[in-house]
Amino acid sequence: MNCSLFSCCLVKYSKTREIFPTFIPCGNKMPTRCNTINNSIDLANNLTKLKVNDNHRLTTLDIKDLYVNIPIDVTIHTTRTQLLKPNYQQTTNQICNILGTILGQNYFAFQDHCYQPDKGVAMGSPLSGTMAEIFLQQLEISHIKPLLDSKCIAFYSRCVDDILVIYDATRTNHTLVSLCGC
């Protein structure tokens, strides 16, 4: 299944957490049904503890073309909003201006040619993973968390762009279906 889905959950030891430990808002605000992933053994242990019934369905998703689909303007706006909480306006403006400049000069090489993407962030850029994580975590808060709170989703986990969802088929609403795009 090749679905275009923008959603996320924290990877406990992600690079983003090391760089911006107070920046990423998801952390403790996500319900316990949204598990962080330390490794595959941890994921397997979490799944064995889950109580499922005949109404539950499991699906795996992959975010299609993650980096090229990250909207830079939205991600910088999210960054600005989160940085304003612990920082001064001047510091936040400087960081966001630097991000805008760096991401505006976003080039990549392929077969001995240099290209500048017309959207998203270039794969291989040192900022790409961080920008993707910031954007995806904001989408998780706005779209996945309500589904977890309403118990439409019993289990949700993401590692980069690979997603595992266990949902209650009797409680599934159009939001879950529209997120999957399937």
C-alpha cells in the first residue's frame, strides 16, 4: 500500500530530541497509547501488552516522498511558534531567518549535476531530518492526538516515515480514512 500520510509519533532518541530537547512539543503531551520507540524489541513488547479484539485492524503506512513534501513555510512558522515559548523575539527571529536562508539555498547533487528542489527539503541536507520531524510532530498534535483521545486509534507508532496503526474498525471516522488517503 503506497499511502501519502503526514503523521508522526516520537522516536525517543531521535536527533531532533538531542538538538531541540525543549523545542519538540509532543513528548509528554501525547497519551500513553502513542508509544515512543526505543528499538524493535521495545515495539514488540508494547504490542504484546496491547489488548485487542475482533474489531481492531492493523495497518502499516509509509509517508510517500517525505522530504520533498515538507512545506518549508509551514515548518518555519511552527518553529517560530515553538521557539517563542522559551526564547525572546529577537532570538527566535534570528533562528528563523537563518533557517529560511539555509532552506532557500537547498541544493542536492545527482549524477554529477546540481539541482535545487522547487519544494520541500533536500534529502541528505543536515537540516532535512530535523525539519521533517518538526513538521510531522505538529501534524501529530493536530491530527493524530484527537484520534488517540477518542480511542479511534488503539496504538500508533512511527519511526521516521514508517507508521504502524492499530485502530478500532467500529469507531473509525472519516478523519482516519482521509489521513491514510487510501
